[in-house]
Amino acid sequence: MGDFLSQTTNVIERRSPFPEPDLALSDSLWLSTDQASRTAYLYFSSYPDLEDMTLFAQSVSRHLETNEIRNLIIDLRDNGGGD
């Protein structure tokens, strides 16, 4: 299990163009922003349950609006899709 978490952390460090997530539901769903470029990066490798996703989406929406983010990158590269 420890190896998996280390690998996941390495993926996050390698993929994110910005230093730290501003919002994180898990290692598989988080958002980081760069105020200077007004850009947000959303990493989305797996879908949580509906309630958690709804709450996370509402938080992201508020965060983007409050911080006047104008550009959004949604990274689905590690998302294997659904049924």
C-alpha cells in the first residue's frame, strides 16, 4: 500500500503545473490554481460517490468564481472511464 501512495504522490507532483492543491477530495480528484495566470488545473482520475462529487463540484465552482479564474485545465489522462 505504501508503494502505491508514493507512486500516486509522484504522479501528482509530476502532473500539476502548480505547487499545491487548493481543494482536494482525494489523490484522484483535486484542484490547484495559479493566480497570476488565472488558471486552474483539475486532476480527475476517478469518480467519487455522487454526494462527494456534488460537494466537491460546488466547492470548485465557488473557488473559481471567488478567485476570478478564467482558464480551466481538466486532466483526465489517468481516468480509465466508466462502465
